[in-house]
Amino acid sequence: LTKIQFSENYYNYEIISTEAFVFDNYRSNNFNLKPLLNQKLSNFPTPQADDLNKIFDLLNLIKFKNTVSKEDITDFFGFDKRQTDYYLNAAKYLNLVAENNSYVILLGVGSKISNTESFSERNMLLLAEILKITLFNKIYIKYISSNKIFDDNYIVSTIMKLDNRIKSLVTAKRRMSTIKSWIRWIDRVINSS
């Protein structure tokens, strides 16, 4: 919903506020984290893409356009090329998409998520993919065992330990904001189930 303030001139208006709402009546009460934990390391670097909704939007863009290039993603989101790489790499990190020649394609779970109509089910599918990755499930376990308080030193050291592509503390600290954002998202999804 967008609230717009119009003036006497039709082309002169101001956007006051914009809000998005999701209505979904599906609720799953049988969520078990244990089978997801400690399963795999990702083949891609730890992501730097805080907004998981953009991952869902990326999957839907690929689903509806069929052939999507990096330039299409940049144009669709209004990103610069660096941001496009961040979100594309995050989707690769989760094994949702791959690049085939100069196009981005959906992989199995990415296709399943984009074809799932229930927001709750879609969220659970993505949550499962995130928690399958050792880095995220270790940090999530620490987060819930610490009464939902983040231990920044633990996050940075875990990134450095589990992602051999990250060599500097500065880079690990930049990745920490994405990890915190995704962990908070996981927590919201689990608590709304």
C-alpha cells in the first residue's frame, strides 16, 4: 500500500509512505530443527546480502522471465552491479540458482520455492536450506542457547573458521550483518509457525 499526497498539478505528487503486507493462513506446528543441523558446507563464500525477501524476488524473476541475465537482475532491482553479485551469490550459496552461460537458472530447491504458493511453506523451505549450512546452524544454535543474544566474536571466528575464502577480520565483520539478519529472519519464521 502506498500513501500519496497529490497537489493541484496531476504530475506533482509526493509518496508519503509505502508498506507491504502478506496474508497467509497456512500454519505448520510440526517444525523440527534437528534433522537440518550440521549437514554441509557451502561451495560459495559467506553471503553479503541482508534482505532475504530479495532472494524470493530473484527466484520469482527467474521463474517468470525464464532467461535472466545479471543485467536483467540489476535493472529489475535497481541495483548497482556489486549488489547484483551479492544477491546472486547469496542464492548460489543456498544452492537455489546457478549460472548457465550468461544466464541465471533455477536449481531444484529454487524452483520448488518459487512454485510454492504458501508463504509459510516457502519460508520453511528457505529456512531449511539456510540451516543445512554448517556456518548458519552453528551460529543459530549459539544464538538460541544464549537467550537470543548475538556473540559477535563467536560469529566472526566461526566465519573465519568455516569459510577459508574469508581471510580478513574486516571482511568477516561485514558478513556478520548478513548472518545476523538471516538468523533473525529464521527466528521470526519459527516463532510464527
